[in-house]
Amino acid sequence: MKTIATFCRVCEPSCGLVAQVEDNIVQRLQPDRNHPVSQGFACHKGVNYLAIHQDPDRLDYPLQREGSRQPGEGQWHQQDWDSAIAAVGDQLAQIRDQYGADAIGGYIGNPTAFNALGSQGIGEFFMGIGSRRIFNSGTQDCSNKFAAGEAVFGTSTLHPLPDIDNTDCLLIFGENPKVSHMSFISIADPMAKIRAACQRGARVFYINPRRIESASPKTGEVIQILPDTDFYLMAALLHEIDALGRFNQAVLRDHSNHVDELREVIAPYSADSVADVVGLSAGDIRALADTFSAAKRASVHMSTGVNMGRQGTLCYWLLQMLSFVTGNLDREGGNFYSEGFYPAAKAGRARPDDSLFFSTRYGELRHIRGALPSNLLPDMILDDDNPV
Ligand code: SF4
């Protein structure tokens, strides 16, 4: 039996796994205790990956259908890869010649997005055939972060993350880490980090419409707001922090542009004016603003619950502003950007033609990180004039 170090590619942390292999067949898959980052952690998806690998329905080779396309009819025949790729290539070339490149669309899901060569290869492929009809799972739950990242930092892939190990106060909007493992943050076991932070005295608040599983006496408390009202709470927090005189003057002097415009935006949203909208008392909102801005080191994060709301992009902008004006952006215990293993921020640099809106029968659209909104893919497939 050979032991081979590998990793789980289902989501961002890429937790270390150890495979035991005999006669070229994986017999066991376990968390890798010696992995320097995940340190023996893998969630239920990672440890059960062997069941997917061994699933009898798993497709390990190309199948070609012949005869009727009706369900239950027609015949499937195994093909070798070279013939299958040649056949698909021929058909795509015919479609492109007859209907144009945009008749070919593509959807990129998470396992491909987290596959370094796969995501690169698909982008090149679509660029090569000239189609701009690419869709991805990111447009279903996090395009707002890419768009706001572009607007604030000039790149869709710069996302300052909370330094949970060193923070004294952490606000988590629209996210349930115990269930989701937090997105974008790439920590294998975020609840362990949150628990450790609370143990050394950090305050953790989950701003959420539900009493979520992550909250407990050892892991922080829920501040229960009305659904999809995060923008108003964030704006009120900024408003009240400013009223307390706690915008960090040195940071603003050295690093800010357009602070007057930010103040104009938050001016109408005092704690009193948003209290009924968000479902909290004005006193509770002011107390949260006080706790966050008085903390020596404070950090903030948001995820799907806010991303998929009506004002996800604005919220992500205000989230950066909460971190920035309190002097917590790009510092230990606050939110910072880690370069990781390749210069991701450079790769996501805003391309001028990508941010242009254009008119379509579905309304004004733009590409975000090269992709169109995936919720429109079915309509574009069924489109009478110019279908995918
Ligand atoms: S958190 Fe779970 S799904 Fe994500 S990489 Fe780790 S084991 Fe895989």
C-alpha cells in the first residue's frame, strides 16, 4: 500500500488529504495531519470524496449517443478521447461557421474554477473561438465582490480578509461559517479560529436574519436584522462612527480620496433613521458602532447572504469603508490582502472593455470577470433570434 499526499479540490482551502493506494486503486482517503495549513482538518465533503471517486455512475470516459435523443431511447457507445475530442471540435466549428461564435456558450463551475490549469484553459478556449457568452457560478453568488473590488481597488481579485488570529472585534454579515466554512477566506476550519479568538477575549458578531448555528457562548453572538437590510446597517455604522469622531484622521489624510462623497452617501442613515428598517433599536446600532470603532483591532467580512441581496455591490463597498475609515485596512488584526502563491490581484486587474454595460433584450448587462449572469443562460439557450 502506497501513501500519497493529495488535496481536496471542492472548495478554496484545498484541505490536505492522504490517499492510500494499492494496485493503482485508492483504498482510503483521510485528512492529512501533517499538512502545514489544514493540519488534519477536512470537512464531510473532503472525507467522503472517495465515495464520489468510486461512484459506479461516475463517467470516466467519453460516451457518444446514437439514434433517438428521447429519454430512455438511443444507444450510448464508449469512445476513445481523441475521437471524442475531434467529433466535438468538428461540431463546434460547424456551429460557429453557421451561426457565429456567440452560438457557443460555456458554464464554469467551482471545481473548474479551483483547478489552476482548467480555468486558464477554458478562458483561452473561449477567447480562441471568439465567444463572449461565458457564464460561471460566481455570477450566482459573488459577482458583487468582483465588481466592488474592481471599483475600490482596481482589480476584481483583491479582497482584504479578516485577520481572525489577531483581531479584537469581528463583524460577520450574512454568513454562517459553521455550515459554509466561509467563502473567499480559504481557512480550512474557520470555527476553530473564531473559537480561539473568542477565548482570548475578541468579540464576534454575526449579523444575520437567522439565529444561526455558528453562534454560541464560545463563538460569538447573533445580531438579528431584517433580511436584506445590511446596506442600511453598514451605512448607519459608518454614520455613527463618524459622529463619534472615530474616522482615523491620519489614515484619511495619507490614503483617502472622495471622503466627502462617502459622507454624503451615509448622511441620511443615522441609527435613528434606519432602526425600523433593519429591525434593531437605534441604541443597539450605536452600541455596535461604538464597540467596532473602539476595538484596538477590528475586522469585517460578508458572504452569500449579502452578496445575493439587492445591494450586494454597495454593501461590499461600505464594508471596505468600515475597515478603511477606522484604520483597520491592511493591518494586523484588521483586514488584509495576502498575495498567496501567485499574484491574483494582478490577474484580476480591471479591463476597460469588461466594465462597459451594453444593451440586450434582457436589459443592460456587463461582463464581470469575463462572465455574463448565469441566471440568463436558460433564456439565452431558448432565445429565438440568437440562441446559445
Ligand atoms: S473545507 Fe471541505 S470541501 Fe473545502 S477543501 Fe476542505 S475538505 Fe474540501
